[in-house]
Amino acid sequence: MADEYKVLLRSEVEPYRLIVPLIREAGCQIVRWNPLEDAPPAEVLKSVEGVYNFGHFPFTYGHMDSMPSLRVVSNFGVGVDHIDLKAAQLRGIPVGNTPKLLDGATADITFALLLATARNVVRGDHYARSPEFTQYDPSFMLGQEVHGAILGIVGLGSIGYEVARRARAFDMRVIYHNRTRNMRAENDLGATYVELDELLATSDFVALNAPLTQETRGMIGRRELALMKKTAVLVNAARGAVVDHDALFECLSRKDIYAAGLDVTDPEPLPRDHPLLDLDNLVVVPHLGSATVQTRDAMARRSVENLIAGLQRQPLPSRIV
């Protein structure tokens, strides 16, 4: 098939395995740009009609201004805090993402971190493999009960709803804080709306599932962590910048809360000498929220569908602006 459109693929790593074949199958010419390196020449950018964004490097008004032929920006993933949405709106450029597709997988990783931290799964694994494990000790590595506990969800959107659904299987009481009341969760799952401070003070487990916005950046800092129970667990499967990492280190190192589980960090990855990585009451995984074959395949297909629809000036299947 002859090349029809020129697509700029922005990624600092090799994109997910389906992306390049799907874009090429649609008859597009791909120009690669690693955001850590210099941009392609201006004459190349002038003819770019579509941008496929893989990763979280900023895509700004200046970038868009250098691409007068730009018709669409497609993002692999839900979070678009790295894309200047106002600039896209001003220029009439639709921006697509992949909502809903990763709700279940991200809820699963939230619960995986919750269980791993509460029941010392990672510490226990390391200990069971070590020469120190010679005898069973009934008083060793006592964790926190999950069944029947209070789960506080910060950000009860579609992912938070799936977290609340899973909590029912553990007979957990669900409270939540959100920009707006989620009546579906209240009616279907028995979730109770509370203010953030009450949620932090009451919950045995706090799950962060809110998007990164000006309001949520640094939302969980020293004051907020100080409100939590000493037996509480914090889980962040949202964005790393929602949590003040210096404050979290101080809190965990003093054992002011029981543990934390992070799927996301700020920066990502953390520097290898970051003090958080030395703590045994922290479980951290490398942004695995959507990392299942089924979910990543669906995200790749939807994001390329968004790209092709925008290039053809058709409505995007999943459009954010």
C-alpha cells in the first residue's frame, strides 16, 4: 500500500510490539523521534500529519506550532497530563487516549500491591529464599488484615470503581473522595463519600486512583500522611507526582504508617540511589498497571484507531479533546 500519511512516532523506548505494524498496515510513513534527542528537521515536521505519543514526555504548544499540517495526536494510555490540551483545542487538533480498556488491569495491580504490602509478600519471598530461614516463627512478619478492613479510594472514576468492586470480595467497607459524588458506586457497591482528611484518618488502606491535575499534584504530603493510622497502607497506582516522595520516605522510615505500594513514581524510574528503595516496608513495581497482554494489545489497537480516524478527519473512537 502506498504511503498516505506522515506520522511522527514519539518514544524514548521501543514502542509496544503491535504499534508500528498497525500504523504501517494503515498505509502511513513513520518518522521516529526519541524525545531525549534533537527533534527531526523543521522541513520534516512541517509535513507531519499525525503524532503518536508513547511515553510521558511533554508535547507542547511549541511542538504543535512546528507542525502546521498536524491533524491528530494519539496517546498510548489514559493519562494525558504531558500533552498541552489547551493548545490542541486552540488549534482544533483532536487528542485521543485509551480510557476504560485498562480499568480492570489497573484495579488488579492496585489490589496486588495492597495484598503484597499488607501481608509482607515481597519481604517473605526474599526471606524464604535466604539462608536465614531455618525455622518457622509464628510471631514473624505479622501483617495487616485485609478482609473486613476499611478501604479509602481517592479518585473513584472508572478505575476506582473497579477497585471498589474487588474490595467487595474481601468484605471491605469502601469510603471514597472524588471531585464529584459517584452515585453509581454508592448505589451498586455501598461506597460512602467523605472528605479527604476523614478518608485518610479512617482508612486501613488508601488507594490513589486519581488523575494528575493541578489539584492532585502533591496531594499526599506530610500533613496528609500524618493523618493516616500507624497500621495503614498507602497504594499509588495513579501518577507518581500525586505523592510527595520526600514526605513518604520520612513517613515510612519512621514507621508512621505500616507500608506503601507504588506502581508509579516521580521521577520514573527513581534514581538507583533514592532512599525509598532501601526501605523494606515499601513495595515498588515498574508501572505495571496495564501490563497484561490482553490490555496492552487493546490499548495499541485503540490508539492506532484514534490516529487513523484523526488522519482521515473522522471522529476518534476515544477522544479527550
